[in-house]
Amino acid sequence: MKSLVRLLLFTLLAVSAHAGPDRKPNIILVLTDDQAADTIAAAQIRGAGPTDIQTPNMDRLVRSGTLFSHAYNMGAWNGAVCIASRSMLNTGRFVWHSQAAENDHYKTLVGGGRMWSQRMKSAGYETYMSGKWHVETPVGKLFDHTSHVRQGMPATVPSAYNRPADGKPDTWLPWDESNGGYWAGGKHWSEVLADDAESFIRQAADSDKPFFMYLAFNAPHDPRQSPREFVERYPLDKIRVPGNFLPSNPHHVAMGLGPMGPKGMRDETLAPFPRTEIAIKTHRREYYALVTHLDVQIGRILDALEKAHLTETTYVILTSDHGLALGRHGLMGKQSMYEHSVRVPFILRGPGIPRGESRDTRIYMQDAMATVLDLAGADGAGIDFRSVMPLVRKERAEQYDAIYGAFEAKSQRAITMGDHKLILYPSSRTVLLFDVAKDPLEMRDLSADPATLGIRRALFAGLRKLQKQAGDTLDLAGLFPGLAE
């Protein structure tokens, strides 16, 4: 009995030693890459059908925190959607304002100490970064500590593309370490990042300063490589083809994705044209395996917090830069305005955060920055995005009037407002309208129905208003005069 009392006393002392009433909370961002919103078992997306995936550690976060089921990436100015998403995340600026900052090589923001990590450092935080950066400014100047800073994606090989082809052997294997990629350096990159995180948490447990950790996994971005045991957890005959699977998308070129073939957008060339069910099952199997392997590493980070007695004084945000199609609507990548490509997971756990609750209010994933600044008591001046804390406390019903979406200067625009989403492809003057409340898989285009003209015009007016806020100069009224009337 005495030993148990001593153990409890030691635990209380360990927790309280660096958690005085005036001490700020620790904060960890776990950022994944290409992770669609429906890839967490405990966070099934309404209407998407069951997801055959195993994510026990991300499920832990869902059960112990608050899930935001409708988190969106705002868009991108080129095919590397990761770049724009992370630029917005680190600057706090809407998409076209963020592109302007990139064109300036972030000199003005960095010089003024207005990047995310700089604001945290000014608020008294020790800052740490490991993993994928992909923002066009030196990361070493922005964080106190960095380790294993990675490029945009692991190097890949030609055999990873246009596969698997019917009637031909598939020579690329996820666990073949000779292909490099995630295996470059001798240990899987996700495991290396978890190693880094565990090491820093152990050190930070003895520090008097609060810490901010920016942990950016490359997974589950392709090449979708993971140990064989993870791939074998997903037998091919158990993988489901998405309900909105299509062999091809009729708007492929108008969307800015190029021709259907080897000269098209890189992501789209991973699987053969037209898409086949066996190819989509194969890619989804490998994607799920990489997500589950990623999940194990996230579990290691959560366990490290518990061992260091920091769980109760640390906020954790899990989100991703954007989603991924993987066969839905005939697409493979993230360069679209469909829900599967713009929606991501978003979970917040920490002191005072409701456990096991969810919010369906639409937010941007870049709200993570504003939220962290809010929690840290850091300077949030000049930030376009908003903290989700009022939503957590149920003090505000809506975060934004509508959600804006864009891809490239002239390729795609979208607005989601109320129950509907309007998608525009300016090069072909294409208009798509979906009732995302009744049709979450976006399979029934309502744009040709005369009865929806009022809805289309209302959304179009809302989109033009959002353009001004986002710094978007594309003249949509001249391209779609019928909607501007």
C-alpha cells in the first residue's frame, strides 16, 4: 500500500513540476500528407460507406478529443497542393495572399517575425520541427530545433506508375526497400519521425519552457511503401471499390489535369487509364497499409507523452494538408474540388477539450494555426484563418459563411454553402452543382435542372464575395454571365 502511495505522489509531483498555474500548455501539431477525411475508423464520414481501415491510435484521439468532421483545404496555385496548403498553414493567409508571400520568398513575413513558429517563439515557446517542410523558406531559421527535414515526397521509381496493368505482372512492391523512397536512409521515414518526437518529448519533460512541436509526416503520400506485415492486413478481396468510382472523368482536361495518359498530372498517372477496379483496389490497399503504419507511429508519440506525464498539459492537433481521390470520380490525386480531395481529418485533444464529441461546422484545416496561437496566447494579428475554440465551447454556430475552393489561376473554383456545392471549370465554362447534404458522394449533378437556377446564382454571388477575401482576381462574371445576372 505504501509503495502505491509513493507511486501516486511521484506521479503528481512529476505532472505538477512543470505545470504551474501560469505555465502555458505544450502544443503538438501532427500533420499528415494526402490523408482523406474518411481514413480514420472512429471518424466515419456520413454517406461515404464503411472504410476498411485500422487506426487504433487515431481512434484514441477521436475518443479523447473533439473531432471536426468538415475540415477543408482552401486550394492550391499548382499541382503540388501540399505546397499551398502548408504555406497557408504557416503564414495564416488565404490562398492567393499566401501565394503572394511565396513569390516574395516569405521575406516580409519572416523579417517581421510573423510565420507561425516565430509567433510561438515570441510567446515563450521552445519550437521543434521534424519531417516534411515543403515551404519555400529555410526551416532552420524558423524553429529552435529541427531534425530530419524531408522534401516534398520520397523519391520514386518508374515502376510505381501506371500500375497494375491487366494481364501483366506488377513488379513494384510496397515493402521492396531497393526502391528507396520511404526506405532511403535505412529506416522508414515515418518511424524516424516518431523516433525524433520521442527523443524531443523526453528532453522537453525536464524543461521549464512550454514547447510547440510541428511533426509533419510524409505518409500516406505516394510512393505508398510500408512493411509487408501492414500490407497483408488488407487482403485485396476485402477492399471495397468506392461508391463514386468511375473509369474516367469527363472533365479531366478542363480541370487542369492534362490528357488522360502519361503526359497528364503526375498523381493521375499512378494508375492506368481507364481506371479498373483491380487497380483501384490495389492502390487503396497500399494506401490503407501506409495509413495503419502511420497510425502506429502516432501511437508512439501519444505513448511518449504519457510516459513523460505530459498528456494532461499538452494539446494535440491531428490534421492533414488535403485529401485524395484514389479512384473516386475517375481520379487518383488531390487536384480537384470534390469532397474526397479537399476534406481532411481534424482532431483537437487537450486540457478542457470535450472528449468523444464532434462538430460538423465547416472549417479550414489551416484554422489549426489560429487555434494554436489562441491556445498559446500568442500574437494572431494579420491572420486570415480563425481559431476553432469558440466552436469547441459552442459559443459560435458557424465559423465561415461559406467554404471557398480554388485550383490554379484559371482551372477550378468552388463554393460550399448551406447544403450545396458549386464547382466551376472556367476553361470549358462547365458548371456543376451538388446537394452535398443529400448526395455526399457528389454523384448527381443538378446544374441542368432549371429549378436550381436560383441556388446556382446565390452560390455564384457568394463565390465572388469570397474571391475578394482570398485575393482571387479571376473574372468569373465575364466567364459565366448566366450566373452573374
